[in-house]
Amino acid sequence: MQLEDSPSHPAGTNPRARCEPAPFLTVEELTGRWFRPESTANTDKTNRDNVRELISTGALPARKIGRRWFVHVSTVETYETGRDDPTVMRRATSERTGLGDS
């Protein structure tokens, strides 16, 4: 069925037909993007749990809709480029570094 042109929709455009991909990724899509079967010994379930852990700790902002988590593509790209606080991985000055020290 062809939609007729109307004053609110220019000729040749169909408001119901969207070809753009959604700007959100699911946990499963992120797992496929970040983890390759040949690069990790973990199972898919373990990798999905790793992504969910990032979400639950707040390291990766996401939104839950129904039973699925969705992460915006721009958030994923920011996380992938490593634009985070470098002090997170800094050692505490009081930590011992020598082995066998008493």
C-alpha cells in the first residue's frame, strides 16, 4: 500500500519508514562488539556478566527498558576511547610493593 502525499509530508517521504539504526546497543550487542571468541577464554555468559557489571557499577551508563539494558552509542564510544579519570587506576601510596616484606 502506497501512502499518499499530504501537505504535512513532502512527496516521496514515508513517515513510517525509518532506515536509520537505533542509537542504542543491547548488552548482547556490546558483548559481540567488545569480545571475540578467539580473543577470550570466557563464555558468552561471562562476557555479558562483565558488561552488566560495568553498568551496575556506573562505569557504563545505561537504561533498562523492560528486561533489557540499553547503552547509547555515544556512551560506548566515549568508554572505548578511554576518556575517563586516570586516577582510578593509580596505586595508593601506602600500598606495599615488595614481595616477602614483613
